[in-house]
Amino acid sequence: MTQDDYTVSEMISAKSIAARIEALAREIETHFASTEKLVVVGLLRGSFVFIADLVRELKLPVEVDFLEASSYGNAMESSREVRVLKDLSGAIEGRDVLVVEDIVDTGHTLNHVLGMLRRRGPARLETIALLDKPSRREVDIRATWIGFDIPDEFVVGYGIDYAQRNRNLPFIGKVSHK
Ligand code: 5GP
Ligand code: MG
């Protein structure tokens, strides 16, 4: 599909995102105040802009790692298969871990990733999602911290793509088909 088949309109401005990240960073600093070194895990690829802004706002010792998971299968099925395409580079046993996700939609991806990471025995395992679509949930899961609750719209920008485009938009935009 080419860019001409749809338009993108701003839903959340770059300024609002920055202000929300500042506020969330203060909560995360309080929660992990005693940490020796926090492992911040970005779920590729959609969280790469969010994690970059978030870690620069965090006044904590951090280490950054990445994990890529992909969700397959029929959207009509309530149980979807989640595969790990790229695992973490480092071990997390006994460590404090913060998983950073772009959007929690049905919840299958986060549920699977957290289950897998929990089995590795981290000291503390928390999650932050920039966006949440609670109306779409199929698995009972909620991130510890959420940037914005949004309605059931397809969004792009700030790291999030539509067919690998629009990741470089500085804001979150809603896709409308012409
Ligand atoms: P879940 O397993 O929660 O259904 O899937 C979450 C993933 O679906 C997100 O990390 C994201 O990759 C993708 N996703 C959900 N909603 C949207 C959306 O509005 N736009 C885009 N580009 N991806 C989305
Ligand atoms: Mg994703």
C-alpha cells in the first residue's frame, strides 16, 4: 500500500509525549530507587524511539537491551502464537527489569514476553507501555505504567509503523483510509 492511500492526523503531540515521559520517569525512579542497575528492555521495533527518550529522562543507572517478538495467527483466534525473533543479549536473573512496549493491544505479546522473562528469575519485573488500547484486550494484563489510553484506532509515528513507514513521525498519528 502506498502512502497515497491513507492520511495521518495528529492524535498525541510530541510535546504531550515528552511531558508524559517526564512524569512517568519520576514514578519509575521512585519505584526503582534502590536498584543497583536497571535493565531496560525495549521490544523491537516499535519501542525504539520511546525507549531512547525514556532512558534519557531516567536518573537511574541503566543498561539497555532489546528483544524482538512477533505475533502470528488469525486475529479471530483468542490464542495467538508469539515467537521470539531476537532474544536479549544479557542475562536478567536477579536483576531489576523494565520492559518497554509501544502498544498493548490484545495483550498476547506482552503476556508471552513477561511469562518468558519471569522464568529467568529477575528480582523485579515491571512494564511500561506508551499506548494502551483497553477495548481490544483478549488477555487480562496491564502494564505497570501507561503513557496514554487510546481508542481502537490504528496509529503510527514515534517509532510505530504502517508497513514499515511513518516510524520517524515525531508525534502519534491516527491513520485514515481515503
Ligand atoms: P498485542 O499482542 O497486544 O495484540 O500486540 C501488540 C502489538 O501490536 C504492538 O506492539 C504493535 O506492534 C501492534 N499494534 C497494535 N496496535 C497497533 C497500531 O495501532 N498500530 C501499529 N502500527 N501497530 C499496532
Ligand atoms: Mg510491538
